[in-house]
Amino acid sequence: MNSLPKTDSISELATFWDTHDLTDFEGELEEVSEPVFVRPADLTVRLAPADALALQRLACKRRVSEAELVSQWVHECIRAG
């Protein structure tokens, strides 16, 4: 019998559980109280069309997504306190 995978990859875990049954691993299972997979919070920000275009151009120039650029700015502002 195989042992439980030791990975954080949701894709790898999905593949594993597609071919295995949970009841085969009852002796290896343990209850956890904290969340195992924490998803990032989504936030919608409304921008004026000119600001959205400027953001798009700047993100393209820096070769990052608009969301990544805004996320970077938020992190910088939070650290600056």
C-alpha cells in the first residue's frame, strides 16, 4: 500500500485521491484544527477608465499583471505604515 503524499500541491493531491480510497489510510489520518488550504482574499477595486488604462500600461511595461502590480503597491504601503 502507498503512503499519504507529503505535498501542498492541490493538483498532485487531486491526482492521488482520484486513484486511492480514504478508508485505506485511516491509521495515518490526523485531525487538524487550523485551515489546511488558505486562499488569498479577493478584492474588487473600481477605477476611473483613465486610471485603469494607466494601470494596464504600467503593468504591461513592468511585465506583471495588473493585480500583481496593485498587490505590490498595497504591500509597500502597509510596510511603510
